Amino acid sequence: MSSFIPFDRSQPYLLPPDLKSWLPADDMAHFVVAAVERVPMSAFSVPVRTGGKAQYHPRLMLALLIFSYANGLFSSRRIERATYRDIGVRFVAANLHPDHDTIATFRRTNRTAIEAAFAQVLLLARETGLLRLGVVSIDGTKIDADASKYRSLRYDRIRALREQLAVEIAKLMDQAEHADATDSDPQALPEALARRETLKAKLDEACARLEA
């Protein structure tokens, strides 16, 4: 007779007190968070509010977008859901959950600043020996195929690399804008099924019809 490990999805438990314990030490999320800490934030626009709900820090939002886009996650709706489901995204977002409207508004309001900061993070990655950050290649081979991939680039090569990265980052930003305009979240249940009680009732009805 087979034995099974018991499980109970309704059982409460304590999450690890340190978010870093959710990820292996070599996860890209650690680099993105550390690199974004080095990026000046003076170019970012933050709406002035006299009251109401507190805003998300632009440094957190920047890290969230860079990590998501570098991993091929462009839709703001999917990024919002990933803050719940994806451990790397959840770590970068500090276990907070900006909604998709907030994510898209931050990108549209600060596109130029985000692109410049993204380029800086990629250059920091290049200088620390990373040749790729997620789906983004940063080895500079289009500029100088004969150069050592780990050698510091001269000023003219750095400038050319910046220009190359700017083009690639602009494409990622355009892809994010297109995703927000055309994409729906395939993991989202219809509103009629989003409540647990309603879902149970609908499944009960469905089972009854199938059995009949």
C-alpha cells in the first residue's frame, strides 16, 4: 500500500523571516537589487501627494521593471501576478504587490530615466564580468569581436556599447508598452470565479451536470 506525504493548503505557517532565504545565492535577482542601489534616482518623477495612500519607492519599482524585462516578462498584469507567484520577482518587490496600473504608469512617466538606469545596470553587469542579464546580451561583441570579453573597454567602446544597449533597451520598453495594450493575463480567473465560495459552487454545479 502506498504512503503519501500529508499536505494541507489551508494550514497556516511562518514564511522565512529573511527574503534572501527564498532564493539561491547565485540568483540574478541579487545582482539586480544590488546594482539598482547604485543608480541615482534624481531623474525619476514622483507625483506629489498631500495625503492618501503611500507610494511605492521609485528604486523598488525600477528594480522590479529591470528584473522583469530582463527575464522576458513585459505585461504589467503579469508582473503584478508574478509578485505573488514568482519567488525572484517577489524578492525584488520586497514582498510588496504594486498593481498593474501603478507599474504601467511608472514606466510611462519615467521611460527616459528607466532606460538610462537600465543601461547603467547593464554596464555594471558588464564591468563585473556578466555577459548576459537574463535575456539581454551585454558582451559587446557587436562592437569589438576581438576584444577580451572581460577587459575594460576604452571610452569610445563604452560609448558605442551604451548606444547599442540603448537600442536594445528601447525595444524592451516598446515591447512592454505593446504587451500592456494587447495582452490579458491568462492566469487570471474570470471575475465570476474569483471568489472561493463562488468557485466551489460553480464546480459543484459542473460536477452535477457531468454526472447527470
